[in-house]
Amino acid sequence: MDRWIEETFHPHWRVRLEATRVLHEVKTDHQHLVIFENPTWGTVLMLDGVCQLTTSDEFVYHEMMAHVPLMALQRPKRVLIIGGGDGGVLREVLKHASVVRATLCEIDRTVIDTARQHYPSIPGNAFEDARTEVVIADGLRYVAETDERFDAIIVDSSEPIGPSAVLHTREFFSDCRRALKRGGVLVTQNGLPFLFPAHLSGTTAVFASLFKRVAPYLCTQPCYFGGPFALNLATDDKHVLKVDAKQLAKRQKKRGVHGLKYWTPEVHIGAFALPAYVQQVVAAALDEARAKGKGAEAYVASASTPRDPSEAADA
Ligand code: SAM
């Protein structure tokens, strides 16, 4: 008799997934981990009752977490990934020929080991890549103590519960800012704005108090039930948000980033066009930040966003 595994994250509704085979289940030092097979979603990873990824649709989230910040930068060389022990974001980051070193700081080694064992198609050979450095540590402590400086920091954390709660705090984000190179980019996952607007507004207000530019963007992640999924980008460099589709296409070609299944230059640009209800969440968060005397500019894409002439050099 197959087991049905429930996602327990939503207070008033539940999603149940049939587990035709449970590949691995353990309570690690940090969280409850279960990996199982499902006829529709393929291999599924759940942490503390929350669906983290499935082999059928992981490309959406991983491509949008990696390629939006990296394609927005002229020559990203040094990248830090916080969390992301499944190796999906790392895989996408290493597709950029300009990247010379990618550090992955994951708190729970079991996530890495079981990813390589039970769904090797996701990390591929990212963990064997000579440019990869794996650090098993709490991301909060790593960014507070590192002397390194990064072009991009990608926070591929779980929801703001359990070990991941600290990765959604002002303290963590301000240390991320300290660890960024000048003009660097910080990106974090921001949950489902339709169900949890406070997640997006909370991070937006903190980003607005730390950076000059805040730019939430969306993607459609089928296994994150509840509408469009938000990611949030922060930077002090205005150029990062003024790269048009033509330049993005040139960068993609120049860096040899091929075979993508979700990210395209047009999807990149369009992802920043937020539906009105999400714009309202962002606007309220920025008003809150301004009321506290520190406000960043909000970036909401529009068809008439002018191309920045200073970018000509890159064409
Ligand atoms: N895409 C997923 C999502 O949006 O829910 C996240 C996937 S990824 C598996 C999340 C990773 O963050 C997990 O491997 C977890 O162990 C790691 N993590 C949680 N808290 C952490 C912390 N404080 N420092 C470093 N990694 C952490």
C-alpha cells in the first residue's frame, strides 16, 4: 500500500503526494528529510514537511535563482550560494564561463550526500567541478565571518522556519551586503506572495534599508502550490536592472550558457513585471522603509524601460 506524504506548511490546507517508493528518510541534526518517488513529480525532496524540489520542475526555480543575477552582471567571477545543498543552483551557476569560483555554504551535509545518491541528475557533476568549494556551516555565521568578497550571493534557503529562519533576517542580509563586491547582487527566495505577502514585504523593507535598488521578480514553480513564486534582488548598481533582452542574449551566447528550459532574455525582463496585488505588497514595504527614513528605489519593469547607453561596450 503506497504511502501518501503531506506537505504541512500551510495552516488551513494540505497537499498530499503519493510516495510509490521512499528512497531516504531521516531526522538529521537540523531537520526532517524525506526523499521519495511520485509518478507525476518524479523524485521529491521534502524538508520539515515542505516540498523543496522535484526532478520534474526544478529547472524553473534553479534557472531563475542563478541566471537572473548572473546575466544581469557584466562578468560575474565569484559566487556564493547559501543553502542549495541539492546542487541545482550550483549546476546553473557553473554554466557561466566567467565564473572562476563558486562557494556553496550548506548547513546540512545530509542534503548534499542524499542529492548525489538519490537524484544525481540535479547536481550533475557540479560538486566535482574544480571551481566548486563546499562549506558545511550555518550561512548566518559564514557571511558574518568571511573575508571573501562576491559578485553575487544567492540565498537558496528553505522557508523561514527551522534552520533556515536565520536566513531571512536583517542581520543576515546586512552581512551579505558586507560580503558583496561593489555593485554586487544579492538574491533570495521570497515565497508565495498570494499566500504569504509578509515574506516578500519583510525582505523588501530590509533590502530597502540596506541597498539602493530593490527588485522583486516572479516565476511559476509548479510544485510550490499557491500561485507565482517570488524572488528578490538587491544591489547598489543601477546598471544591473537596465540590461535589455538583446544584451542578455549576447551575454548568454558569449558565456556559452545553453540548453535552458525556463530562463530566456524575454522571461528575464518580464519576470520583473509584477501583477498589481504584488506591486501593492512591494509599495507598502517601501513606504514602511521610507517612513523609517531610509528608502531604496523600487524597480518595477515597464515596456518603456530605457536601455542604458553606458552598456554599449558589452554589445
Ligand atoms: N528551493 C527550496 C525552497 O525554496 O524551499 C530550497 C531548497 S534548498 C534544499 C534549501 C537548503 O537550505 C537546505 O539544503 C537546507 O539544509 C539549507 N539551509 C537551511 N538553513 C540553513 C542555514 N542556516 N545555513 C545554510 N544552509 C541552510
